[in-house]
Amino acid sequence: MPKNGLNLSDLNDQLRPDEIIKIIRISALFGINKVRFTGGEPLCRKDIDKIISVVKNIKGIERVSITTNGVLLSKRINALKEAGIDSINISLDSLNPERFSAITGKDVFNEVMNGIFMAVELGFRPKVNVVALNDLNTDEVDRFYAFASKHPIVVRFIEFMPLCGENIGDVKFSSVKWLEQYIVEKYKLKNAYMDGVAKIYPLNGKEKGAIGIISPISHPFCSDCNRLRISSAGILYGCLFDSRGINIKNILRNGAGEETIMNLFEQVLLWKNPSHGLDEPLLKEKMSEIKNLIRLIGG
């Protein structure tokens, strides 16, 4: 989050609950079977649990997930459970409270941890996402290993994508290869399997704690990506790194039918590139544009 905050959009520019549900119903007809509510921060929506409860009952939708920064999770977890949410991803870049505050700019470490533990108590197996910044040391890695080995939590180390933050030029990319090698050799991990884009090392059985590795920079998975993204303002995107979008909110409000919206889904899918383009010479020129896009549609 920028130090000066963000300019909030007008509520009328945001998708209404009925519009979100309608878009998801159409996406299910199109063949989409998984839905994830992600950032900004989805728990800022007071109606998120009500939306999820309806989406869970849409024919064709098999799984509904949420990605959150965890700050409001302890207050909303019971409602999410009742709504039928299938899985929860939580961002947590450090187990050191001081370092956590330095990274996030907020002193809310205890709130996030309380949310994680409450999710575990309610029977969830949360995925805890850790961005592997280049100053991440082995002591911190060991803490996360201990965290995952004691609880039914999947700690997933994710390569840093050099796109967010105001002083991003000060943070260098670091492959997670060293981290994977370190943790596998030290703790004798084996029997890895793929879960989506994550390589997972089980610690105490497949349903217990685990360590995951996600490497979108050193090992891009763009050619296999079939995700579509819709911002809270109703803009349909095909990629985090492609600012081309279609305002399906306005098209819906002008009376478009299901076939029109499905044609737009197909059009945006066809825009997808075989690579995210982070190694392109023009990346620096596109940086500001991409940073703003990621703030709108999450990771």
C-alpha cells in the first residue's frame, strides 16, 4: 500500500452483488468451475459472505476460495465458514512482528496470526503466502518451517515479482531455488507433488502441514494459465501484466445477454500471451501501469 494511501473509487462504479453473481453464473456456463475472491482486500466488502453463499450454489461452480491479508479474518471467519468457503489464502511475509510491520506499513501482526489460528480451529488448512524477498534469511525460513510442521498450514514461498511498492528498484529479484535447496536438504523433504502452480513438500502427511514453492519468474507457467480476472469495477482482464481490459459492467448494465458476455470471455482469453513479459526491454516503461493494475486485481 502506498504511504499516502489510494484514491477510493465511487461506490456506483463498483459491481453490485447481483452483478457479481450474474457474471459468475455466466462464467459457469462458459465452463469456469473455480472462483477466487482476491485483492485489493475482499474482506472490506461487508457483503462478501452473502455473495459467497450464493456463488457456492451456482451450478458448475465446484470451488470457491478467498485470498486475504488476514487483518479482518478473525472477525469474518465464522461468516465465511457458514457461507461455505472452500479454502483460504493468507499473505504473511514474516513471522517477525517488527519485520512484518516494516514490510506492510501496519502494526497488525497479531490480528493476522489470530485469523490464521481461528481458520485452523474451524477445520481449514490455510495456505500462507510468503513473498521471498532477497533479504529473507535462513532463520526466517526455519521459523516458517517450524510453523508449518506444527500446524495444518501450507506455507508457500513465492518469488518476488518486481512490480509493487514505491521503492521497488531497491528490492532485487531473488530466485526461490536457493530456498528450496536449503529447506529440502536440511529437513530431508521428499515426495513433492504439484498443486496448481505450487510444488508442495508434505511434512506430516498430505493433510497436515506442508512447504510450497512457487516460481513465476524463474519458471513461468503462463502457457498453462487459463485464469480470467475481473476487477471490482467490472473490468475483465486476462493477465496481471496486461492492462488491456473490457468493461463488462457497463455492457451488462446496457442489457447485454449471456452470449455477449461469453464472447467477451473468449476474446480476452485469446489475448493471453505465452509469457508474462517481465524480461522485456520495455518493462520499465510499463511498470507504473502494471503496478496500478495489480493493486486493482490482486496477485
